[in-house]
Amino acid sequence: MAQTRFSRTRKTNGFVECEQESCPAVDDCYFYKKKGPDECCDKCIGCLYEGRHIDSGTEWTDPDDPCMHYKCVSGVVTRSEMKCYAPCSDPSPPRKGQCCPTCLGELRNIPTFAL
């Protein structure tokens, strides 16, 4: 359900006015919040993850474990773990912030994903 109505609200003399602007599309959203009396747009439900609100569609990597990837979609957080294949016999450990080890002197390092 794509929306192209209004976005910003402004209260004037006790009335809510919606200034014309595009609303965020909610057609890819499974769960959305209908606009309230003081709002102009429906909104896709985000996620609550570790006490923080995350907007739907947001993707992130765990800063403590770069092999863990997360995505928020319509109130649901999915987690995927990257598995690495190092095509050498003695790979060096992953660099800081990276998931996969590196093969020194070799050009290939192929990450694989497990869902």
C-alpha cells in the first residue's frame, strides 16, 4: 500500500495540518501502524532489539562479532551468521572488524552465508 499523501504535521489553533510531502511507502511492510489523530502517515512497525527501537528495513552487523548480521523487517529481527571458507592451509586470523580469515599471498577468500 504505497502512500504519497502527506508527511509533516503542524498544529495551528488546535487543528492538525498536514503539509504535502511523500509519506514513506508501507507496501513492503507486513505490520504497520495506522495514522493517529495527530499524524498524517501510516508507519511501518519497527523492531525493539536490546531495548532500542530499530526502523523497519535497517540492517546491521554486531560490532562484537562481525560474523553476525541482523535485519529488522516489520517488527521481526532476523539473524544470520556468516561462515567462512579459507582456501589455504594456514589462514591468518580475521582483521579487526572483519569476519573471515585471510590467506596470505593468495587472492581468494570466499565467504558463505548460513541462514
